[in-house]
Amino acid sequence: MTTSLASPQPGTLPEPPRKTVVFEDVSIAYDNRPVLDGVSFTLERGETKALFGVAGSGKTVILKLALGLIKPDSGRIFVLGTEVSATRERNLFEVRRKIGMVFQESALFDSLTVEGNVGFRLFEEHCPIEEIHERVVEALRFVELEHTVDLFPAELSGGMRRRVAIARAIITKPEVLLYDSPTGGLDPVTSTTIIELLVKQRDVYKTSALLVTHRLQDAFTMADHRFDRELNRMVPVTGGAASNLHTRFLVLRDAKKIFEGTAAELVASNDEYIKEYLS
Amino acid sequence: MRLFSPIEWAKESVMAVQDYSLLAWRSLTNLFRHPRYWADILQQADLIGVGSLPIVVLTGFFTGAVLALQSANSLARFGALSFTGQLVSLSMVRELGPVLTGLMVAGRNASGMASELGSMKVTEQIDAMRALGTDPSKKLVTPRVVSSVVMLFFLTIISDLVGLAGGSMVSTLMLRLDLNQYWTSAWQSLAFEDVFMGLIKPVFFGFIIATIGCHYGLRAKGGTQGVGRATTQAVVAASVIILVVNFFITRFLMAFFPMQ
């Protein structure tokens, strides 16, 4: 069964939902250990939400729940108007085609070339080969890897694999992007390149995104930088303009949400745990 | 160290049977739903069918040859050496052809499927496929099931034929039997029910090999060690289930086609 958050009135054009991802009192436990306990939050259209928490605090679980890869024990999850927590697997594939996911270890198909990986969705939709090639090269150009089309994932470095995974996620211009530690285990230079790609995706295509990260500096960079199309790089933003960048923070601790707000609110928080986390 | 809990074990076993049943059911119902992956079916047919041909030919040939050798020894005592062709033919077509081909293909392909899908599972490639809007049971399982069923059917026919050829070589070259007599006896002894029994079995065995291989692969966890464990379990389970199912199919068909 598919439940919709807001059904369009007959005779009117369906309006895209303003809230792209909604978690309502979501709980899930593994081996009787709670991983998420009554977590609620909303991801607005065009917003990027950075999820923080120590390892094992349930950040990746949130992304997998949003994709419907796992089901919560209780609570409701809506993505693009569909209640994914109550939708059968068979009916979820349609929703997932509107979502892009970058996995922690890239999860590229190792028996396919970069073109096969990036164009996977297009091959599945039986698009013409020439069109697929064109769009693959365009997506790879976005991550500056157009020369890797014929290579296999094993021939790429860790950072390149992560960028190919981003290209695979964005090729169909999804409405929501889910990034699982896209900079984890990478050197600072490659990490900055990847964050710049995320900022570019946010500011150029206005895609909503959930970003799981361990690196505070990555999220803060996203919060105080914007992408300059003319310079083709991200530039720092100062003062009140930074609040227009639609990047908010969510902190998890012991399976519960303990903070949700802007970068400035996070820094000003009086919570001892957050202070220690930021220090 | 965690203590063994019989209740947990029972729960896990029931869950495994439930998962297997659902996977097997979906692999069949997917045939009636779009999209259908013809290119993947052909690729798997090549891997399973053409790839298994050498071991199936060798196994069939030497099984037929040794069957002729062994049976001739016993038949000679009763002066019935001329029945060698009949004995080899009935044994190969009714039992040994399908069962040995099934076991050989299980050893080669159930393990291959379990390790391939297991590696994809532990490296999140299965999740990535689901995230990209593709149903792994349609893309990965159904093509393997269809290819295994179709190719095992034809591999069994080849195995039967090559087994008879092996028996004929031993009969003519070593036992000095007449070649025409051997083939006439082998051909005339076969009735419809023998051929039907011999060709219905690979359909079940092919289904078992593919679904068991995919089931263990998709349940793999625990890194490369988990993949290795899944591979071994898939071969063992597929082989044992083939032998058990073979008994029940034989018993069932014998009730339909009583011995003359």
C-alpha cells in the first residue's frame, strides 16, 4: 500500500511536496539494542541536512530507512510524498528512481566499467546507447572524471571511486540525494574536491540532500560556502548570506536526536555533549 | 563466548526457510512481470550451459563406460552379456544422467552463484542495485533460474548420450560385443516413461541449483569469510536436496508409471 502525504485535488496540477523527507517518531533496534529511538525530522526541498554522531549512532541507518532498504520497528517515513515505511518493496523501486545514494564504500558494480556503473539506471530504462554515453560523459565531467569511462572500479583510487559514485547518483537528476560519509577515509585535498561537488549540486541543481559525515569541517564548509558558476569553484560566504545556503545540522546521541538547527545555533549550543563534540 | 540457544536457532531456521520460499516464489512470478532481462538470461545460459559442458561430457562418458564394465561382469555370470546396452541405457537415462549432471552443475554453478551474489551482498552492491531502482530478484535471480532449468535439461540429454557412447566403447572394444546389438538393445529398452522421468528431473534440479545458490549468496554476511561459508553451504545444500528430491520424484513417477 502506498500512502501519500498530500494528494493533489482533481483538476489541478500535482505540486511537488515541499517536504522531501519526513521522519515521524522513528525507532529501530538491532539485537534488542536501540539504534534510533523516536527520531523525527524534516528535510525541506532544496535543503541539505548534515547528520552527525559517533560511529554506530544510526546515521547510515537513517539513509537506509529513507530509501526503504530497511523498515523501522515503529514510526512513519515519507519520501517525496510516499510513505516508504509502509510500502511494499515491489512498489518502492519507482520512488527510489527519484533518489540518488552515495554509499560509504561507493558500492560500485565491480564487474561493470565506469560507464556501466554511471549509466546503470539509463541502461535499465533502455535509453538509446548514444544518449547514455552522452549523459554518462556529462555526469563524469561534473566530477571531472570523463577520462575514466572505460576503466573498471578496481583501476580507480578511493577518491575517484567516490566521485564515480556521485556521478552515478546524480545522472538522472534525482530530487533527493543521500550521501553516506562521502569523504570518509580520504585525504584533505580529495575531501575538499568532493565537498565542492556537493556544494555545486546543492547550489546549481537545488537538490535536497541528507549528508552523513564524521568530519565537522566538511559540513561547516558546506554551511559557509556557495558555488560560484563563473569561477567554477566554491567561494566563502560571510555574514547573514550564509543563512540562505539551506544547510542545517542534526546531531544524534544514544539513538536520540539531541540537536537540529543551523551552524550558528550548533556553535552556540550549551549542550555539554555538543560542546565536547565540536571541540 | 555466546551460548548456543535452541530457540534462536529454530527462529533462524524458520526465517531461512521463509526467505528461501519467498525467493523461489518470486523467481517464478518475475517471469510474468516487466522488465525481463533477456540479455542476462543468455549470458547466464552461456556460463551455466556452455561452461559446464566439459565436466558434464567427461562425467557422462566415464559413468557410462564404468557402468558397462561393472554390469558386464555381473551379466556374464548369467550369460546375459547382450543386455549390457539395455542396462546402461536405463540406468543413464532414468537416474545417473540427470542426477550426476545435477550434482556436477551444482558443484560448479551453485557455488559460483553463491560467491558472486555473496560478494555483491557484502560490498553493498545488492543494496546499491535496490537503491538504483532495480529489483535484484528480477535482475540476478530469475535469469539464473531460467538459464539453469533450460541448460540442465539439455546438458542431461548430452550426458545421457555421451554415457551411452562411453558404454558402447567399453562394450565393443573391451567386451567384444556387437556395436549394432548394443545400440539396438539400448534404444529398444527405452519406453516413454523412462525418457519422461529422465527429462523431468533436470527441470527440478536446475531450479534447486539456482535458487539455493542465489539464496545463500543473498544471505551472505561477514566479509570474505562469510562469502566462503555461503559458497560451501550452497554446494552442500544443493547436492543433498537434489538427492532427496530425486528420491521423491522417482517414487512419485513410479506410482504414475508402474514397472512393466
